[in-house]
Amino acid sequence: MSESSELPDTAMATGNDDGEPGRPDTRPLAPEERQLLEALEQPADGPAEPAVEDAPEVAAAVADGSPLPGDGGTDGQAGDGLDLQFTDR
């Protein structure tokens, strides 16, 4: 705290923000913003598909800190196209 005032040096020092969520912006969207939002909500190439991150298996893995479920391969590879390749060079 500064010596000349009873107010803290920063707003963070007050602790008034502890445990309080931020307030959402409740102002209505401008017409240009509404058009942009609608364009972003529609996929460019066909119908929308659920995200992989929304799968119940992924949520369970995140909740207990376990690895994400794999593609079920038996070779132990992640299936991400980044498999190791060893050469004699």
C-alpha cells in the first residue's frame, strides 16, 4: 500500500475479485457481427460433425488424468502419422 492513501497500489491487491466469475458482455450484436457469427457457426464443407474432444471417453480421460484413448491399434503407435522411422544412414 502506498503511504499517502489507504487504497492498495493495485486493484488485484484488494481481493475483491476472488471467486467471482467475469461478467459476460450482454450488449446485442451489431448486424455485421451477427452475420460473422452465423458464418462461423456453419462448416464450410458440409454438415457439422461433433468434435473429438466432446467424446465421453475423452472427458473421462481428462477427468482422471489418464492418457487419451487411442485408435485401438495393437502396434502401440499413436496413429497420428508421426511414427518413428529408423534408417541406416
